[in-house]
Amino acid sequence: MHPDATLTVGIPFYAGSQPDDLKIAIDSILNQTYPPQCLHLVQDGPVPDAVARVVADYVAGDARIVHLPVEKNMGLAYCLNYSILQCATRYYGRMDADDYSAPTRLEKEVGYLEEHPDIDIVSTWAYEYDSRPDEADLLLKKTPLNYAEIVSTFHYRVPLIHASVVYRRTVFANIGLYSPYYRFDEDNDMWGRALTRKVGIANIPEPLYYIGTHGQMARRANFRAVWEEAYNKLKIPTCSLKLNVLKLASIAYRLLPAGVQKMIYKRLR
């Protein structure tokens, strides 16, 4: 890897983060084949003592780790912006506090960006798990590969796996930071702005990220989450009848009971 291919990874966490999950997430980044030069642990408001101790231990044990506390709970978009504004490396990577990154994830993503100067945002495929990333029954989550498919998929489904993304830091000067007005669908707002400005986006067709799905459906059933997703889909028009039908169907899907959503989701994956 080129010496200038420096990387910062941000892991936001909050009062609901579990200490064991947070350890798994942090260790999966520190044990990368291409580890980041800087790791931001972004604290979104007050957290339990058990979580605070985990963070304090990691900060004390590794000079690359920086604790970025936010005084009160402000949401993911605010915390990511805070981390990005503190970033001084060429690349900025995402990671959620209850997920796991495969050991070669960052090496492959940064390597991809180094080899493709026309790409500013890269994501990967992922496995979804209920309890632990090493469990047997994993669900493969794929995302579209070519740019045209990414554009069309945006209208009815998330085209990138947000927590697996690595950005070329200079892209934020073009598309801006995350909108703090979003509490649930800040990623689709970001992808919409990127696609509108024809920013280079790609997905690596390899499951390099593991998503912990426990409680995910319930969180996304929140009325504001549904409204934000619908707004992001509808604010960018398309002349395609097929895409408009899929767009409306995806919004209707979000209004179904969580159990029905889960059943349909597993069938369509």
C-alpha cells in the first residue's frame, strides 16, 4: 500500500451499545491486515460505566485510538460529522459498534480506492447474523455492482451497506457532510446527493462486513425512520414506471408489521 494511503475509522457508540459487541467491533478493526492510522471512538451522549470502561481501556492501551465524546445524544449523523471533521487522513471508514469487519476488509477497500481514482465511495457485501459473527446460519446481503444498477437500486433499496463504507475524504467537499436532520436515514440522503453529483461509487462483491441484526427491524419500524426513508426515495424522481412501482412498494413494505417484514426480507435476500 502507498504510504499516503492513510486511513481513519470512526466507530460511534451510545448508551444502548453493549460492551462485548463494542469489543468485537474495535478488535476487528485493530486486527486488520491494513489497520487504520487512527481510530475514533465517538461517544454519543452519556453511556453506562461498563461501556465507558471498555473505551478507557482501549484508549489507554493504543495511541492510535482517540475518544471523541459528545456531551448529549445527538444521533449518528452528528457523530459521524464530528469524526470526519477531526480526520486528517486520505480515507475515512465507517464501522458500527455492534458489527464485525473481516480481517482483509480495509486492505481491500483502500486498495480499491487506490487503484480506481475515479471512485470516491466504496462499500462491500455483508453477512447478517443474529448473535455472533461466527454463527453458522448467516444471511448474505448483496449490493449492486455497476454504477447504473446502483443508481436504479437507490429508488427502492439501499444501494450500499453504510457501515462498510470507506470514503475518499475529499468527497465531502463535493457532497457535504451528513445532514444532522436525519436520525435514521442519513445514509440514503448521502447517497442521493452523491448520485445527483455523479460521484464515483462502487461495491466490492465480497462479504467483508458482518452486520448484527438483533433488534434492527424494531428500530427501523419507528415512524420517523419510515418517513425519512420515504422522503429520500421520493425527492429524487425517475421516469421509469418499473422503478416508481418498486419505490412505492418499498415504502409500503416499511409500513408492514416487523414480523411480516422479516419474513419477506429473508425470502427476497
